[in-house]
Amino acid sequence: MNLRSNDRKWGAVAKCFHWVIALGILGNGAFGLLMDLARSPMQKINWLALHKSIGLTVLALALLRMLWRWFDGRPPETPASRWQHWGARAVHATLYVLALALPLSGWWFNSVTGKPLQWFKLFNLPALVSKNQALHDLVLEVHEYLFWFLLLVLVAHVGAALKHHLSDNDDVLRRMLPFARVRSGSTSEGERP
């Protein structure tokens, strides 16, 4: 498996970033929604600290993914109509923006509450803004709405990938799956279709 992407499929690094960030966002979102089920205030505090640390990790990974994407190659777009190419680019760009905006809004929310922000109890991060209780509800809503909007965009992303796989019968999904083999296209050195 190639570390870098080529003209047939995404490389191992791009795939790893893609799936780890996706699982981090979805898992942390579900975790955030379930925090009210904590059995004690101390458990809720611990869960919230873990939620924040995972969010900061997702933010760092999203930034690294964008940096890698800048230097990495990419498979060419599959033949499709102009509106499908435009839609795919818009969805991908929106996912990148939301992968940054969601954890940043959580950091913003933590800052307006005036509470310390730690990454897995290893070090503290500075507040983005000063404590401002008047913004508490607004910023929390922004954070929550960004999550729901991300889920909506993700449904479009997954739906398009499934359409390519099931209806178009092309390799769009296969070339991002961790262990799938691409069926079509030219053969890269050391790989079989």
C-alpha cells in the first residue's frame, strides 16, 4: 500500500486521516450527546474533559490532513456531469470547513465559560476569548448547530459515495476504503487492479 495518493487511489496517509477524523467527529458527537447520562457530576466533568480532548485532537488532525492534502497527489475525478463535480467539490470544502469550525466552536465555548482547557491532562491551552457568560447560550447553540449541519453534509457525502458504488459501479468509494482494491484504471508499480 502506497503512503501517497496516486492516479488510481488515495494513499494510506490520506485514508488514515479521512477515517480517523470521521470516526473522531462522529464518536465525539455521539459522546457529547450522551454526556447527560453521566451518573454523577464528577463523571460528567471527566466525560466533558475527554470530549474536549478528543475535539482538540480532531482539530489537530484536520489541520494536518489539510497540510498533507496540499502536498499529496490525488486520484482524478471520475467522469460525471458538471453539477456533480461542482457538488462534490462543495461538499468536500464544506466538510473541511466544518472539521475545523466544530472543534474551534467548542474551544470558543470553553473560553466563554472561563474554564481551563486541557488536552488529556497533559497541558493547558489558552482561551480564545475572555470569559463572557452572556455569550454562553449563543456559543453553545453555534457548537451544536455546527454538529447537526456537519451530519447533514455527511449524509450527502456518504449518499454520493454509495451512489457511485451501487449505481455507477465505479471505484470512487473503493479507492478510499482502507483495504479495497481498485478495479479500473492503470496499474501502478507493484499493485494489481
